[in-house]
Amino acid sequence: MMSLRVVTHLWNSLAPSAREDSLVLNQHSWLPGSAGEKSEVTDNEFQRIVKSLQLAPETIRELVSGLPDKSLTWKPSGTEFSILEHICHLRDIEKEGYAVRIEKLLTEVEPLLRDIDGNRLADERVYNRQNLRTALLEFTLARENNVRVLQCLTLDQLSRNGIFEKVGSVSLEGLMIMMSEHDQEHLKELTDLRGRLDIDQ
């Protein structure tokens, strides 16, 4: 099992670029009020966001590799995800959330972008009984498809907007930022969880 020291080293080796991207991304608000305005992101910043999204699956794969089955399904508490639940969540949000929202933003005028209750899906689909390798592969393929679409976008297309359920107006640029921040959140939680496995098991 990977030690906490090694896990921390792995995260620190990945985090600087992620933190740098986050600082850039947070300069461009995706909250209501930014929709309809011309995208403020530069081409270099856009490419950095896309690159961050492209690298996330491999980063996650490295982080969760080599763990026994009992570690994959271990939950620190009843309200926290296991490693397997994190991966299944990322897969479903990528396929049923972001892929659908990207398509709607590109093909419809101010579409409604449905929210997804990740906790409900985890319970209904019994994530902890699923196969990690399959879930990770499906997440990777879904992300690759989304990245291919995003790589072809023009900066003008980033200003296309819709109404995100429970949030408000959001642009395609904002959706990309949300995707990146979602990745970073789960990377941090997975890193913390992997470290806790050494302590609690």
C-alpha cells in the first residue's frame, strides 16, 4: 500500500499546475451575470484548461492504482465517498452531466442544463459494487470525447450560455471551469482518502 509520504509527494508533484490553473480560472466568473458577455479567457488560458481536463483521468489512475478491493470500497464515514464511489461519480457526471451540457450549449439557444444529484446516483446505482477498472475506463473515454469537442471550439463559442439548474446563467467557458474545479476537488479528496487508508486500516 502506498504510504502517506508517497501520496503527499504525488499530490504535491501535480498540485502546482492545478493551483496555477485554478488561480487563472477563478479570474473568470461562471456565476450569473457573466453569461452573454464575450469570453475573457485568452487562447493560452483556454489551452491550459483543456490540458488540465485531458490529464485528469491519468492522474486519477495513478492515484488509485495498486489498491486491494477492500481499500477501494472503504468509506471513512457514512456520508463520504469511497475511492470506487468517487470514480463512478466522475464517470456518470462526465457522461450524463458535462457531455450533455456541452452539446446543449453548442446546439441550442440558452438551454436548460439539468443538475445531477451525485449522492442519489451513488445510492441508486450502488457504486460500491461496481468494477473500478470499468468505471475508470468509461470515465477516461467520456473525458476524451469531451476534450475532443472542446479542442475544436473557438473563443467566440465559449460565450454561448444556458441556464444551469439551481445556479443560473452559465457560459461554455464557465462550464469548462466548473469541470476543472470538479476534477481538482475530487483529486484532493482522493489524495486525502488514500492517505487515510494507511492510518485507518
